[in-house]
Amino acid sequence: MPVQKWSAEVTKKSNALTLENKVFTKTPVEIAKSLKRSAMRSQRLKGTPFQSAMSMLNFYQNRAGKNLSPARKKKIQKAKDELRKLFGRAKAH
């Protein structure tokens, strides 16, 4: 039986969000939309839906740490940008 990291369990069984299957393997836009859907449906949030969705992205990025390839890091960063747009929090340039 393979050893499963506690962070994998958290992303599967988060107390704040029920995540869609394999959400972090999708495109940045799909990741952001999925996290927004999950956050908007959740009745267990401690903060706003935006905060919960962004927290889950940050958690995934931080837990993967140095195991994330540069391409995956870029993908997660783009997903954060997309999430900000979806919640109307995009930075003005």
C-alpha cells in the first residue's frame, strides 16, 4: 500500500471545500472555475468564498513546494489570476 501524504487527504476531504475530482490537473481557467463553484456551494466556509478558494490554491502550491515543476507553478499562478478575475478582484494595471 503506497504511503499517502496528509496534504493529499486534506485536498480530498477539506472541511471548507468539497473539491471536484482531479481539479488541479486542469487548465488554469478550469481550476479557477472549479474552485469558485466549490466555494460558492460550501456551507462550511470560515471566510468569504474568494478567501476559501484562494486558500485552497495556496495550500496546494505550498504543500507541493519544490516538487512542483516550473510549468505547474506557472499554471497555479495563472489559476490565481483567473480566480481573482472571476471574483472581480483582478488588479488594475
